[in-house]
Amino acid sequence: MGIAGRRLLWLPAVVAALLTAWAALSRPAAIRLSDLGVYAGAVDGLRHGASLYDFISAGNAPFTYPPFAGLVFLPLAGAPALPLRIGWTIATLTTVFLLAGLLARRIRPGFTVLAPVAAVVLMVSAPVSSTVKYGQVSLFLAAMITVDVLLLRHHRAHGVLIGLAAAIKLTPLIFIPMLWFAGRRRAALVATATFAGCGAFAALVLPGDSWRFWTSEVSHVSRLGYITGVGNQSLNGALMRFDVATPARSMIALVAGGAIAAVALWHAARLARRDDWVSALVITGAAGIVLSPVSWTHHQFWLVLAAALPVRGRARLLWPVLVLAVMLLPVTALGPPLWSNLRLVLAITVAVVIPFLLTTRAPRHEPAYLTQTCCFAGHVKQDGDPVRLRSDRQVGPPAHRRGPGNPAH
């Protein structure tokens, strides 16, 4: 397929992006990109000496993230509303395109159609639509996690982006034990140190807000909004909708949610050791949705990716259809008890059931002589990753493959 043909494949995704942006930016000014308004308003108050956690938006929404997030958002303070909203929306949609391309290359290398199709699916999915509509930061954090795992896995900085994402918003913390159990213990320690370092830096710069957040605000789940609504698809949210009393609800959410997360992390580690990191990310993300006290629609990005899980047998064709129906259609609005909790059911299924039905995803094509267990210049290959060299000399193919057109160096 020529360059023009490949560009044409992206046209539906571009149209979907424009429509998504128009739908978000044409909302009434009072509710347009409302979460972005909270970020900008809170740090504008911070710049003038107020606490991040004293800010309340016109829509009665407070700032709920750790203090380090306030420092990250400081450049938003005082920015003109319209350019800020347009720029944030463009950055969000660009991130969707980049994620679609990255994930498509990992799921099925060389299949040209997959990336633009993935971009369309993501654009029209409920999590991305919600992210764009509210001006949320969630998609940027998902991109940081994905890049860390898929692109930085052979780099010393592996773990840094996950730690940064968790310092901005606590939900990515679940990806740190995923790294640990997958054998990426150095990366898990790097992520933990990055998270702790960001928190310590915020404590030095904003000691009052840091003390207030970690001793009080972090446990006030009610500040996060209308958490009994169907937008909250965590196990805790479902128990609230079933009117389970507070002590029992907290215990069930902690014990059952923790058990689901433990099983999911075991599955994710097993798949990661087989070099199926995309499936490991999706399963861990699904467990995070179940375990978190609040899992809004824009948190549920990982469930859209569950459509790409390599399910074997007769379910191979039915599974992606079911996933996309749940994540693209407004099924939670159809009412209790099943429909209003259907995305939670999907998250639990992805976390603990579907991993038993997965086939081995074809590994990325790498020369065999770079994926054998070997040692060169004092560095040993670990965890199924290509060997990294500590010498300017390049490892060549086996001798029987060398020839006039394939020299050793």
C-alpha cells in the first residue's frame, strides 16, 4: 500500500477526533472541560497563597490529587481559558493517535490497518470521550505507563514514568507491583523511589498542603464527586449502589477487591514473563478499576484495550465484539442491577477470568542470536529481554549465517 493509501486509512480517525473535540468544546462554558478548570483554578489559587484543597469550582468540584500534581499543573495558572482548552484537547487527541500506533505495532507488527482502526475505536470509546469532555489528565497518565513498559523496558529509566504518574494521581500505583512480580524489580524500585521523591519534593515546597492531603484529604472519598452514580464502576461504587452499609462495604471492597487484584497481578506477571506486556498492562489496569474506591469512566481506558486480548477458541471473535459493545455504548444507563454495573463485571472478567483463556501472543520479531541466554562483556540477559552490550562491538549473527552480504561487523 502506498503512502497516500496509508494516509487515507487515518481519515476516519481524524474525523472522529474532530467530532469528539467539537462535542467537548461546544458545551456550555460553565461545564466545558470542567476538570481542566479545577486544575487551573486550584493552582491559580495556590499561586496567590491559597491551599490547593480549599478550591471549589463553580460546579462544586474540589482539587483531589496529591500536592505534587499541583506543582505539575502550575503552568496552567492564569492561562486564558479558550487557548488552554483548545491546546489541552489537541494534546489529548494527539496522545490517542500516538497510543494507537504504539499499541498496534506491539499487538500485530506490520498490519497497517490496525493502528488507524484502533485510533477510531479509542476516539469513540466512552473513556476517551469522557477524558476529552472533562479535560481530564487520565489519558496522559495511561500513556506514561504504556511508554514506560513498552518503550523504556530496556532503559535505565524504566519505572520513572510509572512513578511520576502515580505521584500525580494515585491509581497508577498498582503497576508497581506488576513490575516487581514480573521480575522487573529494579524498575519497581525506581518507580517507588520516583513516587516517594516526588512526594518529598512536594512536601518541601508545599508542606501545609502535603500534610493536609496525606493525613486527611486522601481518605475523604466523598470529595471525589457523585460516587454512587453509574460513572463509578469500582467494586466500592457498585456496593454503594446496592446500599451495602459502610463497615461491611469497606471490608468487602478491600478483601474481595484485593483478592481480585492479587490474582490479576499473578496473571500479569506470568504474561509479562512471556513477553506479552500489552496483556499484562490491560489485566493490571482492569484490576486497578476494580480495587480503586472510585473508577470513573475516564479511568476505564484499559478496558477498551481488552478487546485486543488474544483469546483462544470460539470466543476469539465474540470477545472483542462484547468488549467494544460495553465500552462504546452507554450500557450503564440502561439500569440496575446488571447494566449499571456492566463495566465492573467486564473489569473483573478481564482481571481474573479471561487470562485463563489467552493464547500466547506472537513475540516481536528479533534475531534469534539476540534473544538467546548469553553473556557478553559482563552483562547477562534477564527476563527474556534482548542482551544489552557494554562494548562498541556489535554482536553479529551466527557464523553459518555470515557471508559476503552479511559480515560479522
